[in-house]
Amino acid sequence: MMKRMLLCSLLATAGLTAEATEITFTSDLDFRQLYVFAEGEAVPVSVTEPQTSSTTLDLAPGRYYVAATLDSDDGNTYPLGAMKTFTVSDTPTTVSYTTSENYVPVRFTVTDENGHPLKGIAIDAGADDFSYVRFEYSFHAETGDDGTVTALAAPGMSFLCSTSDPGQHYTSLQQRFSTGSEGIDVALSYTGYHCISLTVTGYYVPEWDDPANFSGSATLTDGNQFAFNLNNGGTGHTLWAVVPDGRYDLLLRSQHDEEGYEVVATTPLVVNGADVEQTVDLSGARKVSFAPDDLSGDFTLYATNGDRRVALTTGTNRTYLLPGSYELAGAFYDMATERRYIFGHPFHVTDAALTVSVATDHALYHDVTLDVSTARGKAGYQAYVNGSEVAYAEGFIKSLPAIADGSYTYTVTNVWVDKTQYVLPLTQEGTFTVSGADVTVPVDLTDHRFFTLHYTRDGKDFDFSNMNLTDSEGRTVHVEQGGLSGVRFGLRPGTYRINGTLEFDLTGSVSGTLTVPDDCPAELTVDFTGKPTGIADAHAETLTLRVTTDGLQVGAAPGTATLDLYDTTGRRVLSKPATGGATISTTHLPAGVYIARLRQGATTRNLKFAIR
């Protein structure tokens, strides 16, 4: 009786009368979740979890559609099936929802770089076309001994699938496909990919470790995004991964003495049409200490390989490094002067132990001012020098650290023009050198146009929960502060593409075009009209990260995701399980720039943000 009263209340709030008819839904399997929509409504009038093959609801006369997830005989859950329409009159009736009517088979085949079947590869797929219950249109499968697996999906829909290797040897593949009325065969192949085989020797192995296996970690990156950790898979000293052609950096860390200090090494790897075999000998590593001791945790160490500058993980004032050229960059704060001091200088490791000293004498540090010019005059700024914040805006923020002699990189993220703050989605970057005197660094933004950007859809303002901006050259950035309608931007004249998901709107992702003219007005509006369209990453709708005042807010599909947080050295400073709606606190972390990596299944979301 109570259930009947609650349902009538729900129908009343949906604009339906309480005069209802009993409709019985049946299936050949147990219902997991049952969604019922009134025709023309985006919000369901009923969401139930019957856990049986038959259930009865009270519905007012009218046209409806129903969709359901089902529990299979083997204990798995079938994803949401097709939307089936039905009509309710004043006579009780039965609506049948069976697997044969509402699902079609998707037959996956995965082969390795040599064309052989690949076992144990996980496949996650999500629909490009979304409804209110879009997250249920995703499904998971894993290949068997013959490299194949069959899954069920709703017919007549477009999907994006991606692979993941639990053994962390094969990088991810992505492919789009559409389900017809009879199902589809989807072939995923690593043909054209090549194997990197890395043999590691000369590292310290404690007595209690198996000397046949590598004792440490190795991370392969493409120089831009985190890729994945290499694994030896029980094959002794050899680490291996199968990747596409490209240029990579391999970062190795391994215990190197009885006190637990690590050897840290990096090596460039180029894959160009053939497998790569390489040996890294860590026996020549030398102890490097940094003075004073209290610099521990407040500096970044870089290795240089030609034009590549690779951040290494230290976390202590002592480590082991292979002979080569390095650069030390970091900062310390003096309570007496209430000022931050930034340093950066190169050093070289040869065949002996080395102590790298950082000068703490304030007289050796100099004032550095970024002279930001715009077409509307001088501007205040928020910027980062070697990862440390440098900010100045008259009447708002004043935080100007002193900087020691050396070469530095800077990134300008925000400017204040006429005392109004503007975000630079495509950050302005450059270099400068300090040599015994104060420095003024010219930053020319006269080619930028500054405006307030509004987003509308069918004439109404909305906000983004997740937003990306792509320029005419194909460079894409995640806009951390641009999710709200009415945010002020600074961009060069040109055409940009905006993709993202909407705040408090469950109808999917949108994509629109932003044109910034040379004679840009003070306000611009991008109108996203009509039905939302899919974007490149279909899973972005269910896997999102958002910066809040308390930390990072996680958006995820049902289940558990993993959030990893890295500092600018590549060192992981936090790793936690996360569920949709949770906020992971970052208040305990020191100021600086971080990269967050949220993973769920084969889907990954990266976000670069700053803590001030």
C-alpha cells in the first residue's frame, strides 16, 4: 500500500493524474533496473529495481517508452536495452521486454601485433547518443583464449569502445561502431604496433627480493600525457610494452642501497616501424645529495636529453643518478621576509658522489617582473615560473618571489586588464634568464582579444561541468575556470571548437563553434541549439573531474574509480578510490601545479590544476 501511495505521488509530480492502470512488465530474465518515460518527457516517471522477471506499475493513460537492464543467468548484468514504446489505456495490460527483441550481439575480436589472438584484453564501450539514462548504455567484456568475446547491446546505436590490458603491456585501442538490427562484428588489431623490450641491470636487490625480477617501477610517457607503467610480467629483468610509432620517455626507479634510497634514470625511446630492444645499466649511478637538507620535498629535478627535459622523482634530499646533465629547480619560503625564493641551475653527474648546493643568501636573488602588454594597456597577471606561482594584479594579488641566477620558463594563465580578470585557456609561455640583476620580462598579449563568453542553448544560458577548447591547429586544452556562462576569456582572433558536458543537464554532451573576430566586442555568445551531439571521448560524460574550493569533485559511472595525483616532477602524491559525487580533499597539499588522473575501467580523465 505504501508503495502504491508513493508511486501515485510521483505520477502527480510528473503532471499525470492519480487515476492509473496496472501495467505488468515481464521479461525472459530478471529485471535489474526498469525505466519508464512518459512520451515527450526527459525525466522518467518511474525507476525501479524489481530483481524479478515480472513487476507491476500504476500508470495513467497515455503513451510511454520503457528500457531495462537485465540480470543474466551467469550472474552478469546486461546493459540497458532498446527503448520500447507502449500505450496505456484504462484496461490492465502486459508489456513484454525480452532479450531477443531489445538486444543484439556485438562480437569482438582482438589480435596482437603479429595477428595472433590476444587473451584477457578488457573492452569497455559507451554510447555516443545519450538519454537520461546514458550511463547504462555502457558495457564491459573480456576476450577469451581465442581472442574473442560476445557482448549484448541496444540495437541502432553508435558506440565508442576502448581496450585495456590488465597486464599493462598493450596500450589502449579505440574504435567506433554502430549496432544494427542483427548485431555487428568488431575487429580490434595491434597490427602496425611494435614492442619495446627493456633489459634493466645493475640495480640493488635486497636479500628478500627475487633477484630474477626487476625491483622497481618504470613509467612510459609520450612526453605529454601519462601513459602506463611497464611490467616485467615475471620475465626477469626485461620490461616490455606494445605501442604505436612515436617518441617516448622511460622513467626508471629502483631501490639502490640498504637505506632505501632509489636510483632514478630516464632514457629516450623512439619507435619507428620496428621493435626496440635496449639495455639500461644502473650500476654506474652515483649518489647525489642536495643541500641544505630542509629543501627536501620542495624542489624539482630534471634530466636533459638533447631537447627533451624530463622531470624525475626524488622526494628526498638524496638520490642516485646516472652520469649525465641535470637541472635543479625549486623554491623555499622564508618566514622572516614572508617571501618565496625560486632557484634553478644545471649540474652534471660524472663518476663520483656529488653534493648540489642551493644558495639561501637573499642577496643572491633578484626581482623578476613580467611586463604584460595588451591592446588595452598594461595588465596584471597570474603565472608560474618553473612550477612556482608568480602573481601580481594591482588591488587584487601581490606575490612576487625573488629568483636566483639561472634560466627559467614561465606560463601566464590569467591576466587583469582594467582591473578585470580574464582566463587564458591557451596559456602564454616563454623563457628568461637571471644573471646578477633584476629582470623585466616583456610578455606581448597585444594580439589577444578579451571578452565575456556566454553559452546558450535554445536561448537559455547554461554552465559546463566539463569543457574542452580546440584551436584551428587541433590543440585541445581543458578549461578549468571556463565552465560557467559569463566567464571572461583572452584568445587570439580565430575559430575555436568547444566540447563538453553540461552542468545539471543529463541530456548529454554538446559541441559548438566560437569565432573570435579581430574587432571583438566585449561579449560573445555561442548558441548550442538542437539535440546534443557526441564528442571524441564518449566516456567523458560519466568520468569527469572538477576543481572546487575543497578539492577535486569526481564524476563517475556506478562502481569505483581510482584518482591518482602527481606533482610537476611526476611523483605520485596521492592515490585514492573514488565514487561518483565524491570530493577528494587537496587542502593538505602544498601550493603548486598538479596533474590529476582519474581512471575507471579503460577510461582515463586527466586534469591539470594549481593549488595556491
